Amino acid sequence: MTSASPTITDRRGPFGPVLLLGVVAVLTTWAALTAWRGFVEAPGSYLRPLAVLAGLLALSGATLRWSGAPRAVTAVVQVLLATVFVSHQITGSLVPVGGTAAEIWQSLEASVRTSRQYAAPIGDRVAPVWPLLVVAGAAVLVLVETLACTLRRVPAAGLGLLAVYALPSGVLDGGPDATSFLGAAAGFLVLLHLESREHLLRWGRTVGPQQDSVWRGNPLREAMRAGAGRIGVTATALALVVPLFLPSVGVNVLDLGTGKGNGDIRIRKPIADMRRDLERGADVPLVEVRTDDPAPSYLRISVLNRYTGDEWSSGDRDVARADRANGAVPLPAGLSDDVPRTTYGYDVSVTDDLDSTWLPTQYPVAEVDAPGDWRFDPSTMDFLAADNDLDTRDISYTMKGVSLDFGTDRAFFRDSRTGDVSEEVLHVPSTLPPLVRTLARDVTSGATTDYERALLLQRWFRQDGGFTYDLQKAPKGTGNQTLEGFLARNGRVGYCEQFASAMAVMARVLGIPARVAVGFLQPDPAGDDTWVYSSHDLHAWPELYFAGSGWVRFEPTPSGRVQQVPAYTRVPVDGGSDDPRGGPSAATSAPSGATGTAAPSAGPNRRPEIDRDPGTASAGSRRSLPLPLLIGSAVVLVLLLAGLAAIGGPTTARTRGRRSRLAGTPDDVWHEVRATAVDLGLPWPAGRSPREAGAFLLDHLATPTDRPDERPRTGPDAAPEAADALERLVLAVERSRYARPGAVATLEHTSVAEDGALVVAALEAGVTPQARRRARWLPMSVWRR
């Protein structure tokens, strides 16, 4: 009789299922990482090394887990393996210390600089960004493999995949592609299936040959057959299909995108990413106009009404079917009929490089005739595309711009009245830094009217405040934190985005209706009566409202960017007036190759909602953040999740606490009963004696079963053993608290720990499955004492 040769399953169970879980985890993560392909012209530069690392992690992790290595050891080995691999990829050395570490750091710094200065996709003509992508991708691979395979927390591993998709969603045109999303979604479903199947197999062997083999059948097909799989597949399909049929609403956040780095300009959102486009240096012709206007200037694209403290956005828009750009349009509200005006005609041709769902127009404008379904918002008089296939590329249209002469006698600049404008253009968030309010009042302390306050604000930014126009040193964004740093005495360096935002916010602090406008500044002559606006002419400025003039433009940006200011803003006030040249404090600091504000960066068009309740352009919508910032945020998230995994998180902390208390004194066991009640949402009778609390808990006991009911029967009759255990536990607690020192409590042969465990199980059996799941994943007792 011969004995069978030993196999890999003899001592520790089959190696195949362990390896399968690791392979599916790393393949799922790698599929998600393909969403970053749009960042570089050669995706293989980061995808190939990450594919090799994925294989190494799957094999090493499976071997360690099968051999019974502690979880902490497995996680540390995986991190070290990834570190050594990344070091070899970047420097050729396997030991990331000393000079090698410095070389890695220099490579990452160069990648960050490139990602800030150049638009995606980035080619090989500049310092590569693949080292940054490899480091971030390796971190995500280790995180997902550790959570899904080592710690067996597949749902938590989805957070790592979510971090992957945060980058292309915020930067790339159109976000991550559907192929990457579907691949990662399918892999995640398989992971969930494998985890659930393993939990089921722990109950015993199923009937039939090889029925408990994880290799039986197709895991993806089995996952799709399961109820949870159907829900997951349906949700994934809806996430991809439904947005195609939903109209999007307006433009939400300050953002200009650079397209694919080939010179195309796509206006997705009306401001925010100007820095990257200006540093890119290329000046792209966008709009050509033929006009009898002898000196055309500002050409407006959009208005931003809403300021949340984080960003400016377009707010709610009311775009009706009747408000079409097919002829005469109304003049802005608040404009007096007595204001002298001159009308000029414009023939406009937009190049193929400007892909925008916002139509560049003069402001004010008396007539617009554009092909297609363009509609205007009466409150702002900006024009939006109402057709999903409509944009400005290669479009030609006509308009009649109105030039207003307000004079310098202040006749048309009366303080606004209640009801003239919406509250949105007066709103100041409660989180606004006190410095902004203090400066607004101090700068305008010598004024007696809103018009004088506006003049003083403009003069302060251009002359008296010591501000400098400098793109290289300018802060990023327009939120409260950036605004405070920009206005601080040791700050005061920025470009048009910060100047426009700061003046608009400070005007609102003073009660002056204000908003931010985005468009073009000054065109270049291109022949007889012909002018060209280019990407370097893009600009942002504040508009303030006064009774008699309506919404009018102010210009706080110093002469490093804007040489002239409107004539009506040079009226003397408080012993001085605004120098049209901007005063001595303004300085030009634009980089070489650039002459003004930058071109917009790329992103998907945002559409207005037509003939429906106006949708909300959420102030919390995503912003196109620089690539390094998003990658850095993802890496921080990865490290945070890894830290939580290392310490176990609330669920593990709760499990450890239960084990410790049930092994302790009667009071410790009683505290565990209380913690269980808190987690399950049962109202614990605070301040009552143990016997009174026990009487309350008696009605919530149920008998634990393998298949708990949605509405279990509770009470002492439903769980007599648990009721007896609760009585013994209460008696033990009373004796431990109130008995004479040295007294011995005899409690039959049942231990306090066993009684406590039985009461805990009965309480969990007495609630709904939903309450049990909430208690498991969000144990409130971890935070409440």
C-alpha cells in the first residue's frame, strides 16, 4: 500500500484560493489605475512597472498568508517589497537610502514641477511624471491588497479604488474612461463574491462533489447571479448610462482647463486653473471680431454669483425656452434710461480651438443672433448652450454691443435698494476670516456712499495696498484660506483671479452687491476693423451693482496686467483718485512667453437645465486641482487608510473591547452589555440601578438563530435562557458593588463571562439585521462613554 505524495493542501488548506483572491485584488487595482492613462502620452511608462509589481504583491502576499504569517508581518513585507521595487524602477538601485533616496526625491520633485506647468497628456519632451504615478500606484496596490486579502476587508478596499478615480475625475477631460471603470467594478464584484463564498464555506462542506471548491464555475458569473451581484451590476450600469440622458446645469466652479495639451481651449467652468495655462506659454487665437467700435475691450463669457467660502460658482440659473439668442435682448436690470449710450455692431468668428458652452458677448449687449439654441439668463445676461451638441467651435454670429457713458458726476451710482438684487450676490459665508472684514471697513473708512467705497477698494488694490501682479508667486484658488493669505500684509501678491475675488468679497462685506465675471480683456488689432482675442487675454474682474447703472465693471488688478481702468472709476474720493496706470505699486511679473492671463484648461462641458426647475450648480462641486495636489491627496488617503487598517479601526477596537470586558469583573461585563445596547440603538436607562436597567433590557432579548428574522420576537418568554442569564448577571453586579468586603458570591456553576456573552447575543438577536450591521460597522460605543 503506497501513501499519496504530500500536496500543498495537506497542512494549511489549498493554496489556489488564497492566490486567486490576491490575483483578483491586484488585477482590479491595476484596472482602476488605467484611469490615469490620460495624464501621460505613454501610459506604459507607469502601467508596465505597476503590472509587474501587482504580480509580485499577489504571489508574495498569498505565500505569506498561506504559510500562516501574522497579518502585521505580511503587511510590512508588502510595503518593503513595493518600496524596493519603486526604488529600482526610478534609480536602478534596490536600496532606497542615502544618495538613492535623494535621487528618488529629486525625481518626484521634477514630476511635480512638470505636472504643474504642463497640460495633460504630458509627453517625453519634459521631465517625466511617471515616477509620481508609479509611487502613487504602488501605494494603492499595497493598500487594496492588504485590506482585501490580508485583513479580509473587501468593502474597505473600495476606498483605495475611490482614491484612484478622484484624480482623473478632477483633472482629465471627461474623467476616467468607461473601460477602466467597468474593469475595476467587475473585479470588485468578484472580490465581494470570493469573500462571501469563503464565509459561507466556513459553515461546512456543501452537498455534492467539489461543491466547496472556489474554482467551480466562473466567479464573475456566480457573482452576477447573486442578489448582491445583480444590484452591483445594475448600479454600475446606471452610473454609466443615466448621466448620458440627464441635462447638466450651468457651470459650477471656478475652473479653466487646457484640453489635451495641444492648444485646444475648452471652457468647462469659468475660472480657476489660469496659472497652469499661463505657465504653458502658448498664446492661442480664440475669437476674431469685425466691428465699428474703435476700441473694443472686455468680452464677457460668464458670471459667477455664488461664493461659499471655498469657491465661486455660477449658482442657480433660470434659462427659459423663450430667452433665445435670435435677435434683440433686454438691457440689464437697474440701468437708467438716462445713461448716454452708443451701439456698435460686431461680427464674431470663433476658432476651432475654443470649445465652450458659454457664448462670448459684449456687456451690455442689445442684440445677439447666433446659430443654434443659445439662451440667456436675464439676471446675468450671459448666454448658454441649450443643446447637448452645441458649442462655440467654428461658430460665427453677430451682436450689437452697448457702450455706456456714466460720466464722472456720480449721478448713476446710487446705493442699491432692498429687492434690487437677489440675496445670493450679497451673501458672505460665516467662515470668512475676520481679517477680510476688518480690512474692508478700514480701507473704506473715509467713504460716505457705496460708490465711494467701491472706488476706494479699487484704488487700494491697484495703488495704496502694496499689491503686486505676479503669477509665479500668486496663491492658488479663491477660497477663504487663500483670500486671507493674499490680503495679509506679508502676502499681497496674486493675479486677476485673486484680485477679482477679493474685491467682490470685500464689497459684499460692505453691503454692496458683487459678483465675479470671466471673459477676455483686451484684443490685438489684426487689420482694418478686425481684432483678435487670444488665450492670454482671458481675465477675471468684479462687477458691482448700483441703482442707476446696474451691474458695472471694476478693475482691481494692478497695471502688471491691466493698464487702464474704466473712466467712471477714476472719480476723486477721500483726497485721491485712481491712477489709470495703476500707481507705482503695481509690477509686471508675468513669465516669459506670456503676456497676460492664461488660457482655460480642459474639461467636459456643463450644460444648463432647460425648461425644468433650475438645477443647482453646487458650490461643493469638484474643482480641477493640480495633478500633484490630487496625487498627494490620494497618497495621504492611502496612508490614512493604511494607518486605520493597522490599528484595526472602530470595528476592531470594538471587538477587542468586548473580549477584554467579557473576561473581566462583573462590572466590566455589565459595561459590555451597556456598550452593546448603545451600538444597537437601544435607549439605555441612564442613572438607573443595574436591576432597573436589567428589567428594561428584558423586553429586548431574543433567542439567537442561524437565520435571524427581520422582526424577531422579543421578551423573557422568547429567550428564557438569556433572561435567566441576565438575572444572574444583575445579581453578580449588585454583589460586586454592594456586598460586604470579603463576602463570597455563589452563582451556581455559570460564569459571569458566559452569562454576559449570552445576554449580548440575545440583545443582538432582538434587533433588525440593519441595526446589527450598523452596530458592527459604526459602533457608537467606541466614541460614547
